Amino acid sequence: MDNAKVDAALYLLTGFLQKLKVENPGLIKDMQSAVEERKIIYLLMSRAMRV
């Protein structure tokens, strides 16, 4: 990447997520599930508001 700040932030975030994955193996999967649930809720709400 061309931006040193973005590279540094990505490096730190990657290390943080890897550490979380080791210390709490199910956390990342739980976070992904929560995001998917929120996407579904958002889609349903946006469709309901159109009606």
C-alpha cells in the first residue's frame, strides 16, 4: 500500500485479531455471525419501510 498510516493500522489490527483468535477461538466466528444477522435485519427493515 502507499499509505504508511494505513499499513501500520492494518498491521496492528491483524495482530490484534490473531491474538484474539488464539485466546478466544470462537470470538471471530461469533462476530461474523452477528454482522450477518444485522445485515439481514437491516435488509428486512429497509424493505418494510418501502411498503
